[in-house]
Amino acid sequence: MELTDRLNAARSVEEAAALTEPVLHPTEGLLERLADFFEAAAEKARETETDDGFDLRDDLDHAAASLRDIAEDLHGVPLRMHALAPPPRTAGPSRRLPGTPPPPPPSTTPGRTR
């Protein structure tokens, strides 16, 4: 829940994109770790050498494979989210606040004429 709360509170798409990275990283992400978890649970279920244990192993292996499929489908999300960010502002003419004097005109070199 904390990660979801942080994502909901993100103030920019860049911040939100950064929060997706630890979930979707292909080898160290949360989805990959969850898949590993379910594979380990499947192995424990198989060790019981019972029909129910084998059935449970199959279900857990299927869950692990599904998580890996989801992770593969979403692997580009962090980069795609970063791409949604507005381009950085370029330095353009500055705006004056009301009541402030205009900037002085560009200086000319004294004594030179055209």
C-alpha cells in the first residue's frame, strides 16, 4: 500500500515513472521476486508428494509464469512514462513583473558610427 500511496502522491510523471522501476525491473523487480516466491511455494507443495500438493504446485507455477508474463508485457512502462513528461522549458525572453523597469538597452561602443 505504501508504494501505491507514494505513486498517488507523485507530483510529476517523472516521479511516478521512477516508482514503477522497482516493481517492473526485469531481474530485481517486485514482480520477478513474487514469481520466485510462488515458485518456491510450488516446490514446497510438491515435496508433500500428495495429489493436492501436486495440484497446488501446478497452480503456483502457473501464478509465477503469469507474473513473469505481466512483467514482460510491462517492461517498457518506466521509459514510456518518462517520455510522457513535458519537455524542459527553454530559456526564452523573460517576463517583467508589473511595475519593474525595463532592462537597459544594449550598450553601444562610444565613438563608433556607421
